[in-house]
Amino acid sequence: MGLFSQFCVEAQAQTQAQTAGPKIRLAQAASPDELPPPRKRPPARLRVTPYYSPDGVYPRYNPGPDAVRVCNATYVQEFRPSGTVIVPRVSCYWRRG
């Protein structure tokens, strides 16, 4: 009888544990006045910074404290489909000052 009573008590405890588990909740629709305003995240922004300050000099290197930039300007012919044209060409280099 003692074994049978323990079995009944354990079975009863298990059924109570199973029924006491999750409770059912009903969702209620809220009125638009009660809803909080939706959060809007600003778009992600990437900051792009160059390694150097672009000043139009290429290639970029440090020629030294007393360097001088020497530029030669000439006119050259270019053969284009519309005809031959004369255009200016500039070539520059660094020399020690």
C-alpha cells in the first residue's frame, strides 16, 4: 500500500506541474493613441578621410626641405577622329634647391 500511495502522489504532482506551466494570454489591440512612436535609427555613416591632403601633386612623397618643383610645358599634336589638334602638356619633377 505504501508503494502505491507514493506512485499516486508523484503522478498527481506531475500533472499539477504540467498544468501549472505556461498560461495563455490574449493579445489586445491597442488604440493608436496608446502606442509609442516608432524608433527610427539614423542611417549608418562612414567617415572617409584620405591619408594625405589632396593638393594635386602626384606622386606624393616628401622631396626634402629645400626642394623645388620644376615644370616644363609644351604643345603636342593629338590625332583625334575629328582631326589633328594641338594640346598643352605639362611634366613636372622635383630638384634640390
